[in-house]
Amino acid sequence: MMNCKTFALAATAVTLACSAAADTSDKRIALSNNYAGNSWRQAMLTSWETVTGPAVSEGIVAAADAFTTAENQATEQAAQIQNMILEGYDAIVLNAASPTALNGAVKEACDAGIVVVSFDGIVTEPCAYRIAVDFKEMGRKQVEYLAGRMPDGGNLLEIRGLAGVFVDDEIHAGITAGVAEFPQFTIAGSVNGDWAQDVAQRAVAGVLPSLPEIVGVVTQGGDGYGAAQAIAAAGRPTPVIVMGNRQDELKWWGEQRDANGYETMSLSIAPGVSTLAFWVAQQVLDGASVPQDLTVPFLEITQDGLDEGLASTPEGGVANVEYSLEDAKAVIAGAN
């Protein structure tokens, strides 16, 4: 049994469980990431390094290397996975550019005896493991919240994420389901914000002149503050903008609340889900019985929890939860 160490992750103290069997001490795990152009992805990579670094130094695994493609292209990520196969990694933790376009490369990895654990951007190849939040419910819940705030409904602006990625498709499907459930709302316009504030700001600024009055903005994360800036620059009234747990969004929300009582909500998948995927891969390598599909709750911040959420989120970062080995075991046990 190894000695456990407790270390600080931003504002959250996380205990690294050290009960891993020595069976994985010679195993090498790689992270394949398709995109790092926003604060969520950067926080995800930071969480990976913070949690896997001690796991390597304490001998739980031999390596936990992270790789990000230069472009958000499935062909480039497929080539990256094929290189990992040639490099002899024992497991690949994957945030995928496409739910289907990487299936061939994933199947090659599985056929080579490599464990593949996809998260956030998951893949549909049956041999892979998948870790996701209920993204569809994330989208639907936004419309439900707006219905509670504005029973008479109105026009909504939808800001989507990266086109073609599983997460974007699922959240959009949830928003569509929400509008069907609460037909007093209409999606008056839709733009792609790529989960990045600057992209979202430009996209919203471009579409606003063609839109009627907007009462709410439904989002995917990383886009709320950019939308707020574009709407303010256009001289329009500020609608209820659903936020995505980014620090700049929470800060703006707090400033508006203090100035005029502004109310909204914020929700997103925690970037630290990458650390859960790491531990799940380690557990599979260690011989644990793990279901192919695991679901974790999304992280929600309410009006009452805004101050606490903002206080625990680093400047430029994202509200986060990171996972220990014991957390992973609990998630696995709950799914079995």
C-alpha cells in the first residue's frame, strides 16, 4: 500500500487515493484531445496534469501523457490515435472531435488490446467506454428554467458549440425538446459560438440586426459573456442569458446582480471529468468490471450559489470538480 498524499487543486482539496494495485504500475495512459481553444478545454488539461502527475510519481501508472491536435479535425485526431497505438500505450483517454468519424481508429486501438475511454466528446464504437453528462437534459433544463422565469415566453437566441461534435448535437437536441415542451418560446436565431467567448461575441453581433426582441439566450458554455457583450454593444435590453460556469460569466453575472438584481443560472460539465476518465482507464487496466457507459451529473450554479461558485473559480478558469480514484470507484459501482 502506498502512502496517500493530499494536495490542493485550485480551491478544491482533493485526496489522491492510493489503493491501486501494482498491476498498473507499468501501464501507460495517453490523453487524446481534439481542441484546446477555450477556457474549458484548458481547465480540462490542467486538471489532467494536476491529478495524473502524482499518480505517475507515486507509481500508480508509468505515464499519463497528454496530446492535443493542432486543428479540430477528426482526420488529424485519428492519425494521433494511430500514433498512440504504434507507441504502445496501454490505454487512450479520448475527447473526440466526432462521435463517429474516429470509430475506425478506436476499433484499431481496441483490436490492439488498448483500452479506450471517451469522455465529453464521446464515440459510438462499441468497444470504447463512454463518460458523459446528460447533455440533452442540460439543454432542456435551460428552457424549463426560462419558462419558470417568463411564463409568457418569447423569442430565444440559441448559441451552439463546435459543429459536428457529440456535445453540440446533444445540447441542441435538448433545447429543441425544451421548446417543444414549452411552446411559448421560439428559437428566433441560432449561431455557433464554438464554446469560446470571442467567437460567440462576433457571431451574436453579426446576427442581432436580423433578430426581433430576445427575452432569453440558451447556450452551451463559454459563450454567455460574449453574448452579453455583443447585446450591450448593440444597445439592446439584456435578456436572461444562461451561463456556462466560466469565471468571466460568473463575474459579469455578479456585477449585474449587484447593480440591478439580474438573475440567471449557470450549468456545464466539469472540466475535471478528464480525471474521472483517467481513473476509469486505470481501473479497467487493473481488471475491474466497468460498464461501457457511465453518466455523471452536470455542475449547476444557482442564484443563491453564485458567490460561492465565483469564489472557488480561478480568474480565467471554469467552475470545476476533480475526481479521485475512490470517486471513480463509486461512479463505477453505481453503474454496475
